[in-house]
Amino acid sequence: MARHYGVNWNNTCDMFWVASGKSMKRAIQFGFLAATVVALTGCGGNSSSSGAPASNVSVQWAEELLTSASSSTIGPPAISRTLGIVSTAAFDAWAAYDAKAIGTRLGGSLRRPTAERTQANKEKAISYAVYRTMLNLYPADAVRLRAKMVAFGYDPDDVSETLTTPQGIGNHVAAKLIAYRQNDGANQAGNYADTSGYVPVNTPDVVTDPSKWQPLRFANGNAPGFLAPHWNQVIPFGLATASEFRTNGGPTYGSPQYLAQMDEIVETAANLTDEQKVIAEYWADGPRTVTPPGHWMLFATEVAKRDGMSLDKSVQLFFMMGNAVMDAGIACWDMKRVYNTSRPITAIRANYAGRMVRSFISPTAGFGMVDGSQWLPFQSPNFITPPFPEYSSGHSTFSAAGAEVLRRFTGSDYFGSSVTIPAGSLTIQPGVPAAPVTLSWPTFKDAADQAGMSRRYGGIHFKAGDLDSRSVGKKIGERTVEVAMDFINGVPGRAFNP
């Protein structure tokens, strides 16, 4: 069984993804907008004359990428990197057939003559670039990816790099990008294992310092270590450094502000409504899902279809989204590593020991009174908290970055989407909700804010870790769009150095 970052991401939540729950969750993730997308009004791209969602080659490959993400055993940081790399490969191939765009590795050196800038050539070049990078990132999916190429009518065995052909362009840009990212600090060749020498202050069974992160022992016996503590070493896309937007780490442990946000979590967790429980589980995006960064690429594919975006527009949107969430992961994990802060479960148990509090107990027992030293968040017993420090929030950073990209690219914050969760369908607490619950997002910001808040409902993050990260994510989204537009408009100012 493959292990990544020192944690078996696939097996950390065996109980969480029961068969029906897993099917429901993945069906919602990949299909929840289908019923509403036709009714949504477009805010960017090109309208579809038929009124039906567009599904161009770029969108189809983005969906293949999300399928690989949801089937993989790597965690959110690595997933965000794959989204950035694959979407960049597609863009670099497409740029060769645009009048002014420049690629991230080779600038405008691959630009083809006007007569060759056809839809068919763009589609073929993009497909080969995406196929090659996905084979590198998700080799276990080779059979499925090969079948996709064959379905498109392309020869998956054509590895030529002749720069006068679209397949040659695609293969070549993929090779250059793979070579560049081979030594970008992620340690892909080593299954993304830590290269920084991180050692936790606490152990799963002994808390020496409750202000610092503690590995947790799950009900199934797993006690995963810090997932990707070296991730601040990964080369970003638009950020100058991983620490460029680093914040102050939130309230100091034990301060009045810290105690207040800890009390807030205990109070909120003790009085969760059905809607809040639904929000906590819907946005969880744990193992065997598209994960938090993938959730926003999923939204991007649905917006592309909603607005009937052309191939050109879709490539540009995914280029921005993939790199925004990649940089969000790098910046967020930088703060997780630097501040190394304890999760609510560690801090609350230390501070509430000896006091009776209302807590989640288990999926079957629901809620009840326990000694504070036994407090649990509203999570699966086999995945009670993700295996990395609290500050800052990945959900909030990924989501705010993704929302800002969608807002800027479409020219509006309008989202107008929703999802209805069936009665009794939650896996964390079977039988909940008592009646169907509809989560609605009038704007992209509404969706991002709900994603951030979901982790406080779930007892995963404190208020500062959520709100500070929303601010950082927005800045990352802004920066990514600015840098991506330089490439789109052929301005090499902040481009990668070949």
C-alpha cells in the first residue's frame, strides 16, 4: 500500500467513507450542479447558443484530472500542485497557437503561424500536454488516461517532440514542465515524503506543550504524522516566496483572545444545527474526494460549462485556478510549519480537563456530556482531525483564492448555485439531517466563506485560523490572476525564467 507524506491518506478514514456515504459524497461533488447549471445566467466567457453546458476538450481533461485526484492517495498540498502543473501544461500548449500568449517555460518561442491556429490543433496539443503530465503525476491511472486519448482519436504512443506538429508541441511543453517541477521542492520522486526533518513536540499519547501540534490517534489505530511539513519549500507560481503573505499566527496560546475562540468552538460544537452539521460534512473533502483545492477546480469546470466558455477561455480559467490553489497550498503550509499550532482537540482537552462539556461522542451515540479531556469535534472517529497544524486553514485559503479567481475571471461575484443534501444521508451522524437541507451560494464569496466556516462547525479550526486565511487566500487569488494575465497578454515581466 503506497504511503505519502508518512501517512496512508487512503486508509485514514476507513469508517468515514462507508459505501453509501462515499457514493453520495462523490455523486454530489461531480454532479450537484448538473440540475441547476442550465438555469444559471452566465457572467463571463461565451454563451452557449443551445443553452446546454459546454464540454470542450479543456473541460473534459479538467474532469479527468479531478477523477484522478479523487482516486489518489496523496493529500491536499500535492493535489493542489497537480492541479497547477496540469493546467499549466494545457496553457503552455495552447499558447503556441495564440497570437500573443507566452508559455511559462519557453515564452513565445513555440508560436505557430496564423494558418495553424485552428481549434483542432489546439485541442490536440492540449491533449498531449495534459496526457503526458498526468501520466507523470498519476501513473496508476495510465489505463484510463490512455483510453481517453484513444476516445479523442489520438495515438497515446506518439511521443514525438517535433515542434511543427500539435502532438510535438504538447509532448515538448509537458517534458519541459515535468523537468522543471522535478526539483521544485515537493519531492514527488520520493512519494512527497518530508525532506525538512520535522519532529513534533507532542506524541499521540503525551502532550508536552498544548500550544503545539499533536499527532492524533484515530479509532482505527492510525496516528499519522504531519502531512507535508516541507511544503513551504515548493516553488510557487505567482508568489515571490512561500512566506510573502504570512500573517502573525493568530492569538497567543492562553491569551484572552485565544481562550475566547476556544470557548467559541466548544459552544458551537455543543449546539450544532442540522444545517451546520451538513455544512461541516459537505465541505470536509477528506480522503478519496477531490479535496479542498479540487473542490474549487470542480466549481471552475461547472462555471465554464455554465457560461458556455470557449476552449480558449476555459484553458485560461483553469490555468488561473490551478495555480491559485497551488500557491494557496504553499502559503498555507508555510504557516502551518512555522507556527506549528495545536488543533482545537488538543487545546480544548488540555484546558477543559476536569470540566463537563457537551461533545460529539460517536456516529452511533451522537452527542452527550463528557469530561473536557475527552472532547471530540464533529468528525469521523477514524479521521477526527486532519494530520497537520491548525494555523492557517487550508479550506479558507484554497477557497478564498479560488473564489477570487472566479470573481475576477467572470467579471462578477455571482455564482447562483446550490446543492441539496438528502435527509438522513450524513456519515458522521447517521439519520441527520432530519429533513433535506439545501446549501445555497449566491456568490463565489458566499461559497468560500461557508467553506471556511465549515471547519469551525466541525471543530477543526479556530476563528483566527479561518478569517486570517480568507484574507491570505484572496491576496493569492489576486496575485495569480495578475501574473497569469501577463502570460496571456504576452508580457514577460513576472514570467518563469526558462
